[in-house]
Amino acid sequence: MDEPARGFRFGALSHRNFRLFFLGQGVSLIGTWMQNVAQGWLVLELTNSPFYVGLVSALGSLGVLLLTLYAGVVVDRTNKHRLVILTQSLSMLPAFALTWLVWTRAVAVWQVAALAAFLGVVNAFDIPARQAFIVDLVGKEDLMNAIALNSSAFNAARVVGPAVAGVLIGALGVGVCFLLNGVSYLAVIGGLLAMRLPPYVADPRRGSAWAGLSEAVAFIRSDRRIWTVVVLMAVFSIFGFPYLVMMPVFARDVLHRGATGYGVMMTAVGIGALIGALAVASLDRRIRKGPTLIAAGAAFALLLVAFALSQRYLLSVGLLALTGGTMIVNNALANATIQEIVPDQLRGRVMGFYAFVFVGLAPLGSFQMGALAERIGTPAAVALGGAATALAVALAAWRVPELRGTA
């Protein structure tokens, strides 16, 4: 780990390596959000179907569902720095491929789905590697601050990316969004290459992948706080978070807005999430993680129901900002709770499980949300998801006093 510099309000930014990571990610994530918005709009234009919007999003996380548990074992047994450079480099390829397909007018929905599935396979290794890599950049003392700042970069990009994408889609088409995303990966790759890290020392202990996974499962089940957080995040991923997949449908069919209105809605989520992430980063150790996680999760679920029932555009935008804020507070505290408890030798595998429930189960959530929206309508499907999430949070608060007491 590098020697910390002085004079930074946020402790994680005192570390040179984290600053490089943070700035590179900030640029790259803007491109990622531009591609997410453009992809959803492109699929809706190609198919005119909420089901296909949900299906393509589901395929984008299928690789995480199938591979991330094994990827966690790989992360614990390899050089995380080199692995993240590799995964970020591979992530550029779908962006440039979509650019070419759109500009040559050869794009079809199956191609978009296939490229999304490829990116999902890459993400299966990238997500646990990046999560476990953060502690190598800042140490445990500044870990919660680093996680919150990482979330703030993610959500600052969520503010900028969709807003820019909405304008570009209307003016120049979706292809420009894919191109800019491909170029943006150069920033994070450059930051990773510029880092100064100690030589990697491989752990001489080796066993089968199954034995490694069993060890991680035993650890997760031995701590009721971690087990409860993992189960809660699974529920959120299946029933709560898929509301974002339905944003193109809400924008066009429920609130009767175009691409610009869609961009504003996604930006509202990002603004709220950015404020929530910065609040967590600023308060840092003063936050009592368990009670705040439960409160944020419950608030998110209730706000989601309110958004689903709203028929007014400005009210919906305001509710989306609040859902974004509560969502990111919940997510950041869930991540920090797990990472502060897990021992270093299990970090990659445990974060692999976290990625499995947080991202890997998203295909199930996207698929069920798209299918349910097709049958009963998008607002009713999202409202039911919010109600299911609220019930899960209430049960966790009632049945797991250890979580309520986590400082």
C-alpha cells in the first residue's frame, strides 16, 4: 500500500493508489452509464417490448450468476491488480462492437443480448476483484470511507452519464454513447497501470475450488450479521433494484416522455444516490451501520411503492431522487459491514458471494420484472417488488437483533 498524503478531508483520498483508482473509475463509469441508458433505449426501439428490455438486462448479469462464486476463488489466488487490468480491458470490447453495429445499421436485438452476456461474464471476475482490491489500496482503517467514495463516483457518473446520453441519443443517436463508453475505459486502465504496489506474493496454500467455496460459506453462515445482509441483498436484487430496468417503459409509456425525459429520470436517481454516498463518506465512523442500513432499506422499499403509483412526472422524478439516496446508503453500508468483518484470506470469496447476490441474481429480478410487467403492467409489478422488499427488511429487523446492534 502507498504512503498516505496529508490534508484530505476524506481519509481514503490520502492514498495515491486509491486516488488513481477513484479518478479513473469516475471517468469510466460515466461512459458505463451512458451505455446502460443507450442500450435500454436501443432494445426498446428494436422490439417495442418491456419483456425484451428486462431480458437483455438479465443476460447482462447472467455471467455473474453462473461464474462469480468460482471467480471469488480465483480472486483469492491471483494478483488482483493484474486481474482488474485484464477485466477492464475486456470490458471495452462490447462498447466498440455496439458502436460498429449501430453505425453500420446491422444491429439486431440478438447481437445486443449476446454482447451484454459477454460483458456479464467479464463482470463475474471484475466485480469481486475490484471490491477485494480496494482494501489493498487503503487498508481497513479507511475502508468504509473508500467504499462510500467509490459509491459517490458511481453515482456522480449516474448523474452525468444519463443526462448526457439523453441529449446525445436525441441529437446523434445511440452509437455515440457506445463509442464514448469504449474510450472512457482508457482512463481507468491508465490509472491502474500508474499505481505503485508492493510485489505480489502468492498464497502457498492451495485446495480445490469446492473446498475454497465451502470455507467461505461456513464463514458467512457462522455470522448472523453477514448472513442476514447477504439474504437481504438477494431480496433487493430480485424484487427491488429491477425498477431501474423498467425506466425506459416508465418514461415512454407511463409518464409519456421521450429519451430526454428518460435521461432526466435516471439522472434524478443518480443525484439522490450521490448525495447519499457523500453523506456516508462524510459521516464515516459516526454512522451506526446496522440501524442505518435497516432504516435506509425500509425507506427505499416504501419510496419505490410510491414511485410506482405516481402518475405525475415531476413527482416521479422527486421520488426517484429519494429512492436513489436510500438505495445507495443501504448498499454502501451492506458492503462495509461485510468487508470490515471478513478476514483478508477469505475476502475474494466472500465478496464473490456478495457479487452473486447483489449482481448475479439481477437476471432473475430483471426477468421476473419484465415478465410481470407484461402481464399486470409495469407500475403494478414495481409496486409489488417494493412491498416484498419492505417485508424482508421488517423481518430482518425483527429476527436479527445482532444486526440492529452493529455499530
